[in-house]
Amino acid sequence: MLNMHNYPEIHFPEGFIWGSATAAHQIEGDDIHSINWRDQSMYPERFPDHSGKACNSYAMYKEDVVLLQKLGHHAYRFSIPWSRIEPAEGQFCEEAVAHYVDLCRRLKEAGIQIFVTLSHGSDPAWFWDKGGFASREALHYFERYVQFIVPRLAPYADYWLTINEINIMDRPGCNSFDLRKNYMICHAKAYHIIKKHSAKPIGAPHAAASVVPRDPHFAADSAHAAMQDWILNGFFYHALRTGEMVFPGTDAEIVEELKDSFDFWAINYYTRHQVSSRSKTRNNILLTSNRMKLIDREFYMSSFWPEGLYNELQRLKDKPVFLTENGCCCEDDRWRALKLFQDLSAIADAIKDGVDIRGYLHWSLMDNYEWVSFIPRFGLVHVNFKTFERTPKPSAWLFREIIERNGFGPDLVSKYLPELPKFKLFAE
Ligand code: IFM
């Protein structure tokens, strides 16, 4: 997958959906009723940057729709912040609902399909005061929010995404297995509520990552990698297929309404985790070197691993698949072009080998607030965080060309990465 000048012409299936993804907390700004906003104020030491106005997209959403159109996207994935819809317990904000309905209308007018995520890190602070997703007794609040918002969006949504990245949800002080089980239960509830109002397909975006042993010939590393893979990936696939939630060292639980509660696999893919039984932290060993850094600091997504994407997709042959996130953060936009070529060729290979992949949403439309910091820039579009000016990067134009021809070939590689043969990106 690295010898890109020798790629054959790659074509995606007819009707393949191309687009990009964002999340409200990361782009809108002023998510003041969310738990994240409160955490930022209460524990500033954990947050090098405050999310503040982020990309100011709550105010600039109309421009963002025009931008999507200019860049040729067929689809846009965005999230509804529960924190704006129900800022105080039981008080639903009609103004916020009207805002998202208007966003949907504009997207429809622009011919852009809608992937709407119901929960992507904007839980209201009041909900966590009642225990949040860590408490089974509090989950009915989420259900009530879903019951409220779904009928309002049903006329517009083309695809539903329930809860983002259940499999890596953590919160200080919470047992992560219990938390993830509770999220799964909420996903199942949301699935069945949506089904009552909409015939459109439903998925739950999964943070898929390859877990590889540092030394594949060392039994302890392999065993450890297999266990980590279960916790990260296997648990989620098994739970959605069967309704059974199995985490090592805990009692398994069966939730009938969870079984088969999805219409497509929604896959977010970035990187791999290399695990070693010999190191103290044991996973997430960063595979970087000084000459290969995407950004000038350690970041967990520093390794490109298209083979891992191909392998993950091979596990998902039972339903259609959408890539609901994929991308990288970098200062040098050429990395993004490289990532697109590599991961899209892995996706094309997976399609050839029998995986029914229907679409690809790039993370992200624009540079945004990466949960604690503005430094990791994931955007196809550069954002000036002082003026909020949006400027498409070369990779945004590359992506538009890929969309227009529903694929790419070596000519596009040469056009966007002419220096590739001499590139030092892969040198140690
Ligand atoms: O920015 C996040 C997004 O919110 C969830 N998936 C991973 C992205 C990059 O870290």
C-alpha cells in the first residue's frame, strides 16, 4: 500500500457516498451546559485549551453548509448536543431544536445527505450530577432525550448514529466496563425509539483500531493483544450481534433488545495500538520517530496502518459498512493526502474482498477542538481560531477530485504528492 505511484486506477462502487464528519462540542463553541465545559472550568490542569468558541459553527452553520457544497461532499455527519437541547433537567429548548432543523433543511436544499449523531460528547452537566452514563438508574434521562429529539429530526435524517465510540468511553472515577455496558444499553434503547419514527438505517460509530503484539512470537504479547482486541473491538461486535455483553473478569449480561440493534457497521478508524506485556502501560506504544512526526508532540494517532483498516473491515461482512470517521492530525497537509491514498486503497481492497462498504466520511471537515486542545489539526479545511476564517487545504481539493471521479489513480498521487519518491516521511 505504500508504493502509491504503482497504484492501479481505483474505482469505488456506483453510488458510494463521500462526505465528512464533525461533532457539536468540537466545532460549535459555547457548549456551556455540557459536562465537558464544566470540567474545563473545574479542572483547568487537564485541559491545555478551553473549547471556548471552537470554530464558532453554531453561528456560522450556514457558511459551513456552503463550504460542504463547494467541496463537493455528498454527505455530512454532525451531532446534536443534548446539552443544548435539554440544558436543564426536563427543560427542552425549542430554539436549539429550530437551529438543527434549519441546518437539516439547508443541507437538504444543498443536496447533502444527513448522518446525524445523537450523542457525541455533549452530555448535559445536570445528567452527570445524577450519575450520568455511569448509573443504570440515570439512563432513562437519555431515553427521554432521544424520545424528544428523534421525531423532530426524522423528516430529515438519512442515517442515524446513536452514540459515538462507546468502546472507548471513560470518565475519571468510573469503572470503564460498567460505563461501556450502560452506553450499549442506551444505544439499544435509542435504536428501538428511532425505529418507531423512521425507516432510515441506524448504526453506532465504533472506534476500531488494530491491536498488534509488539513481538508476535512472544506468547505473552500475543495473548495480551488478543485480550485488548476483545475489550476494544470484539466486545462491541459480539454485543451488537448477540445482545451478550462480555468483559473479562465480570459476569456476562444479556440484553435482549441489544441483539441485532444495528442496520450497518459505522466504523471510525485511525491507527493501531501496539501492545507489549513487558511495558508498564502495556498498550498504546507510540510508533513514532523524530522524522515521522505528524505534529510536534506525542499524539496517540501517530501511526498510519492501512493494513489494520483492511483487517478490521474483514470482520464485518454481515452488514453494510460506512466509514464514519477516518483521518489524521498534522501541520503538514501532505500527511493527510497520504492518509487518504493509503486508507482509501485499503477500503477499495476490502470491497474487492467482499465487504459491503457504502460510504466514507472524513474526519474532519475542519480543524476543531480535539477535546483538550486545538493543536491537533484534523481538518480538510484550515480554521483560524481567532477570526474563524475557513480556508480549504490542498487535501480538501484532492478529496473533491476523488469524489468527482469516485476514485483515484497514480496521476492524483503525482499531482498532490509530486515529491513522494523523495519523501522522507517513512525514513527513520
Ligand atoms: O476528534 C475525535 C472524535 O471526536 C472522535 N473520534 C476520534 C477523533 C480524533 O481523535
